[in-house]
Amino acid sequence: MLVIFLVLASVSIVTGALVFVVDSMARATYALALSFVAVAVALLTFGLTYLGVITILMMVMEMAIMAVYMIMFMGMNPALMPMDMVHGKRPALVVSVGLFALLVVGILLAPWPGSASAPPAEIAALGHTLMGSKMLVMMSVSPIMFATIVAGVVLASGRTRYDRFGDDLDHPVQDPTPGGVGR
């Protein structure tokens, strides 16, 4: 169990760091999603089924919706646009390494309680009381909402700056207005 946790923790840390290393928003989005999914699977290994499943569902749908909004609001293809996630590289590195070291010291020095018993039955009862028979509805709402957002974006979006003549991205953008003169 400890080995599985350490592997998941390593995957989460490495993919979380990749968010700031990769050069495209799409890759950063996938790295962040993988980091959160690794944390969720770690929650599942601790027996926190509800939290693990909800975290996976929320993070995967959140990252997919974020990609749609990148395209919709920024008018861009996030896989093609190079970007830099860190603007103040040196201060960000100092702060992040310092904070990481502080958290590691706090984790190692904290008096963690030891328990080999199962969680109280009241916790499971609370989960069943809150969700009960509505779990299927809750699980199907996210993909339906995502499909609705994508359909709305597709139907409402006009031409973007990537609507050029073929694969030649150096060609000027065509003005979409009738009788337009181009840019």
C-alpha cells in the first residue's frame, strides 16, 4: 500500500511540475488533469471511495471544459500556441522550493494519529443520505453539461484567427464580413 501511495504521489508531483514546464496550454491542462487523477486514485487507495470518484469526475470534466473555454475566449488552438506558465521564474522557483520544504518539514514533524480501524459507520451513512439514489443523476449531469457547452460554442462561434487558407499560417486572415477587405 505504501509503494502504491509513493508511486501516485510521485506521479502527482511530477505532472504538477510539468504544468509549469510544458510549452502549450493543452499539455499543461493534461498534466494538471493527470496530477489530480493521481491524487484521486491515492484517495481511492485510502478507502475514500466517494471523494476519489468525485475528484476524478470533477477534474476530468473541469480540464475538458477549460480547454473549450481556452478555444472559445482566446480564439486559439491550445495545442498549437506556445506559452510560458511562469512569468517571474526566479522568484517563483524560490517561493515554490521554500514552500515545498516547509510542507515536507511540517509533514515529517506533525504528530499524526495512528488508527487501524475502519471509518465510523456515520460517515458512510452521511454519504448515502446526501446522495442516495441520486448518484446516477449526478454522474450523468457533468457529461451532459459539457456536451451542451461544446454544442453552444460550436454553434455560436464564428471564424477565428486560425481560419486561414489551408496549412499556410503565414497567410493573412480573411475578413469574414461580406465585402470585407481583409486584415
